Amino acid sequence: MEKNLYDLSVNDVSKLFYDNVGAIIVVDSTIDTYKAIVRHGIFESYLKESGSYHDLILDLWFHFDDSNEKVSGDYQIFADNTGVFKSKFSRRLKIVLEGETEPHLVQLTVYPFEQEKKYIFVLDEFDDNESLQESLTTKKINTIQSSYLFSMYIDLAADTTSSINVAEISDDVVNYNLKYSEWRMMIVNMFLPEDQEQFLRRTDPEYLKKNFTPGRTSSYDCMMRNLEGKFIWVKLIFSRAKTINEDDYRFVFLVQDNNETTMEVLSTLQQYEEKAIRDPLTNVYNHGEIETQLNNALAYFQKTSEPVSVMMIDLDHFKAVNDNYGHSTGDTTLKQFAKILKDFSAENKLIAGRWGGEEFVVICLDKNIEAAGKLAEELRMKVDAYEFPEIFHITCSVGVTELKNGDDFASSFDRIDKAVYASKQAGRNKVTVL
């Protein structure tokens, strides 16, 4: 049609619509009848000129996906209710012609008459490319529909996106006029800042072309903002279309809600990590972890020059507790002392661990020798004043040192060990700063 846009009449538009639409059907459900006014393309063979409206609903809706095999008769009783429309309605259907195996993707729009239970059905088939895009996306989504937050079809060669579905908003798939290169930059801020570089790297077109052979699927976990504005764990999935053309770079991209599962895994990992680094009796850091923490403190001091001090605490005459009261009481005493030490360390932002036996080590970040010495004296007095179960009273000897330039683990530990020995030589229940 060569007419100018402003010269088009209702009749002109009606003619255009008649020539291009797939099918137009008028329905009177009160007498269970339909009549096809227009039938083009696949609808010439799929639709009869007229027939039972009930049977038409069965043909359109009540068959297994990707086939023309009807569902069980028990479910066909819903056909009459399915064919009742009180307002405009639109959805996508898959229909399979007799003698064919591949479904045709069809858009159905229903316009109710003013008279009750009378309608106009407008049906149109999507073109092959759009049908392929929809098929690739739908096959991925239908597996675990409820868990996918987002899906999209990508053509890297054309730099296009299509068949975009945001499950939290609607089950419908929508085609937006959006380039893939634009989409990447629009969505990157939806990820945590520390995850953004990885997202851009792994969604880069050249990365996808290089690392995905036809049919390959890959995924990784990260944190992404959901529609409520909260960051949740998701699994990002890329799947390249299986094709014999190596230059065909079509992908399905999915975002799967993985938050609950990932949080459970992280919780389990944290529990195992805690078991690996905690002393089983006292629940403070074990020897290996406190040694690691001391090495980390050395690295922190060397990098920042901020003061770092270290305490070593030895319970006085602890062997006598085991000999006189038994090892069970000895264990109870160690656990009670460790509770005092943990509470004191938490209050003063210290790092505490059991070195072995009745010896404990405390790391004091950002505290010089004077500040650490005062803390050590405060801790010694707490222990001296505490009434322990069964034994009632025990004291501790404390050595304190500050890390110095040129220190390594051996030199710093040797100095603190000498400080503890000096406290014991001075009569125990003492603090020695060295």
C-alpha cells in the first residue's frame, strides 16, 4: 500500500490486517459454535471453516506440550471454563499440525463482544526465528520454572536480545529492542561491586565465543539484587545453542534463584571451618589458627607500621589441679578460664587462642606495649578474683611484648616466652613486659 500514513482509512487498515493476520474466528459459546472468517498459512489446515467451540478449545489448549496428543479426558472437562472470557485476553500457544512433530508458536488474542459469551479470536504465528528463540528459552525455563528469576535469548553475531522473561513480574516472554552490548552495561550495577568485574568478563562476547562450543552450558554463583532491592545468591547460566555452524553464536541466559541453597551450603562450610580452627575443649582458636593469626599480625605490622602487641598466659600450678582434683576438674577449669578470656577479648577486640595445655596466646592489634600491659594486668586481676568450680582459686602468669621492626615469628615468640618465664620466676601471678 503506497498511501501516506495520514491518508489511511479504516477500510485500508482493515485490508492490511486481513491480508497479514493468521486467522480471525468469531465465536458464540452460547450455541457452542465458531466460524473462521480468515485462515492464512498453517491455519488453513489447522482450522475448519466452522465447528464446535468446545472442540476448538480442546485443540488449542488441551494437548501435551510440543505435540498434538490430547491430555487425559479427565482434564478436558475444564475446556468449557477455559473458553469463558470476561475481558480482553492474550497468551501464547503451541500447536502441532497433523503429520508434523515440531510445534508452531502462536499468539492468541481474545476480544469479547458486548453480548455475553461471544468473542473474536485473532491468531498469528510467529516467524521461524522468533519461534526458535522462544523454544530455546522455554525449554530451559520449564525445567524448574519457579526458580528462574530471569531468562533471555541472545544472538551475539547480531548483538541482539529477545524472549526476555522476568519471572517475578510475569510469566510472559517479551521482546525488547535492546542490544546485548547495551544490556550488559545496564545490568552490571545489579551485582555486588566485587562481583561486577567477573560478570563483565564472563558475559563479554569474545569470552563467550572463545569458551563455549555449540551445546555447552556453564554457570557460576554470585550475588545479585532482586526486585525488592535485596542482594541474594543467584546462579548465572549461559547455554550456547547446539548447531553445526561454528559462527552461530546464539545463547540462552538464565538467572536462577540459588539463595536458600547457597546460604545452607555457606552455613555448613562455616560450621566445618569453625571446627577446623577451634580448640574442641575451650572453643578459642586452636594452636594452628592462633599461629596463623600471629603471622597475619606480623604481616599487618610490616605493611602498616601500626602497633601490635602479643600476650602469653600460663595458668599457675595447673598440674596440681589435675593431680589433686582429677583431669575432669582440670578440663572444667580450662573451659572456665577460656570463657573469661573470650569475654575479655571480645570486649577489647583481641584475638585469643590456646597454644597448648594451660598456655594461651592473645594478639592485640593496634595496641602498643603500654596499652597491652594494662590489659594484661586487668586480665590477671580478673582471673585472680574469680571463684572457679571445685578449685575456687587459680592465678596466671602473663608475658607481654610488642612487635618490632625486623621481627619474624621466631624472634617475637621467643621474646614473649621469655616474658612469661620471667613472671613465673618472679613468684607467679605477675605480668612481665619485655
